[in-house]
Amino acid sequence: MAIFLYDRDRAYSYAMLLEEIQLHKEYYPYHKADTLFAFFANLVKAIATNQPLVLLDSDLSISEMSGIDPMLINKPVALPKYSFKHIDELITAMQKSTSTITIFTSGTTGQPKQVVHSIDTLTRSVRTGDKYRDQVWGYAYNPTHMAGLQVFFQAFENKNTLVDVFNDSRKEVYRKIAEYGITHISATPTFYRLLLPVEKEYPSVVRVTLGGEKSDTHLHEEIHRIFPQAKINNVYASTEAGTLFAAKGEYFQIPERNRSLFRVVDDELLIHRSLLGQSNSFAFDGDYYHSGDLIEWVDEAAGLFKFKSRKNELINVGGYKVNPQEVEEVINSIQGVRQSLVYGKANAILGNVLCAELQLDEGAQLTELDVRQQLQSRLQDFKIPRRIKFVEAFSLTRTGKLKR
């Protein structure tokens, strides 16, 4: 039977997954897994047998797991009687499941919050059929978070192969693409920037999806040089709602049938409660949830918009509101810059001064003066960082994004 997963270069077939589920008829309602295969086996068992499940990131601390008894973590519970003789029976059971899956927000702006999802909300964007067969997915997300779950469901329901590349080095990612013939990759813009600079082409990849952070045209161009056969698209998704929009390029479109489920107030996107999971942390404005995402209409009548930034990431510099991602986009387009991080540092006079950390391509010889000279013709003065530092690497969040 086809390969289900390459985890640390060990191959697990769908037959092995089915055998694991048939042999061990217990599961962990609160699970911290040692391996990706163990994580998926527990996930599949819970969903196929309609059991509730709380997904715990391996580095979540006890203090971050509000309301969860640590004694319950990895404590097995017997499952009701079941039998799945073929992987198709397992997939069908999962598609009809009444399970609830609890996931945690990434905690980048405070204490992680629990969000409870049904299988319907988690699989809203899954597409199945003959055209989706024989795909090999580079698995570049944390499996306990929304994006990782959605890639899993898309691959699993079509009996595709997953290849774990999450947190791998650039060299390892390229080795696995070549060795396993990866055809599809869904990852953060940060993941793709870590693959730069372009050295050779990988024609096996036919679809590249970006999500979780703002991307830009320059990055898309570089990705196309690495994967010349790939179609590139963006996905707008969140822990609270799952995938809501897809886009080609930087413009997203709200489908006409769903226009009434979204509002824009002071540039912030509001989402109707019917599209969300369940959480005690949600605060509603009537029936609408403040997403914290700031957007700009490109064509309001057509529902076309582009993502600007997170509301809580705007930096007050002398009374001006600076979008750090706008500045990063310009810095990242400078030849020799692989990645940048712009942030504010408290200042008694200006409120904040703008700072930037830059990671350069191997061999690049840029200086702080070189960077400033290029920014002067492209950014207003208050958007040019006053402090620029060169770094070897950046810290990433649990979900593989830049840690701001």
C-alpha cells in the first residue's frame, strides 16, 4: 500500500497506520507525541471513533495549558469497539465524525487560548477526487496547529504521502524534495525565505501555498525561480476560523455567497461567528469577531482586498503608525537580504524608535550604510529603521513564523 508518511526518513505505509489503529484500541485525549507518526495515529483513532481530543504542542508548558490537569497528559483511555478493514473505511468514518478537536493559539501576543473545532470546520477547504491523487506533500507546519491539521486532512483524505520537513535545515529540505519527489508544499513565507538564495531548480514541485504571514511579489518571484513548474497561491486562515480565502498573488477575494459573513470596520476584518470554532476567549461585536487583521480594499464591490498587517503589530513612531511588514517587504527586496525583522523599541521622545534585524545571503557584503542608502529613496523618513543589526538567524514561533 502507498506510503503515508516519511518521518525522520522512516517510511510508514497506510497499511502500517491501519495496523497500528487495529492493534492498539486506546487513545490519548490529551496528547503530547514523541513522533509525527504517533501523533497522527492518535489523531486518526480519535476522529474515526468520534472521541474528543486536545492537541498539545510538545513545548507547551503547564502554565500555558489553562484548565488542563497535567496528570491527564498522555494517559490512555479505552476506545469503544471498532473495526476498520481498509483505509477507505477509516477515511469515511473520519469524514462523518462528530469529534471535537481543541487546539491552542500560538501565544505570540499573550497566553495561548483554546479553540474547539468540529471536523467540518477543520476540513472546510479539503478537496478530494482523482485530480488530487498521487500527491507528495512537504509537511512544513506544526501538526498541533490549524495549518498543519489542514494539510494533513487534504493529504490523508486523498491517500497522499506526507514528508516531514518542519524545522529542517535548508539543505535537508532540498534533499527531501529531490529524494521523495515532493509535489506540493504549504508553508509560511518565513519557510520559503529560508530556502533562499536560489541555487537550482526543483521541477517536481507543482503547487506552492503560502499562509500565516504576509508575503510579497519579490518572494513569489524567488519561489518561482526555485520551483518553475509550480502554481503559487496564498491562503488566509486563522486558528479561530480555519481557511477562509485563497488567492493568486497578494489579492484575496471574499466569495460573493459569503459577503454577508464579513465586515470591515476601521480597516479591520470582522468574521461572523458561524465561521468560527468555539472559545471562551472570543469577544464579539454583535455576531462578528474582530480578527485583528488590517486589510485594504482593492475592489470592494468585487470583494477583493489585500492584507496589510496585524492590528497589534503597528508601531507608533513620533505619532505615525508604521506597519513593520511594509518596511520588511522593502528591505527584503534589497539584493543580498534573505530575511528581515522590523520592530519598535521604547523611546521617551518618539514613543518608539524603529529597529531592524537583517539576515544576509551567504557571501553578501552589505553594510548598514548600503541598506540605508537604498531605503532613503523608497521609504518615508519615519519608516527607515534608526538601528540596523545583522544576525545569523531568527527565532521562530511554534508555527514557524518570525517571532515578533
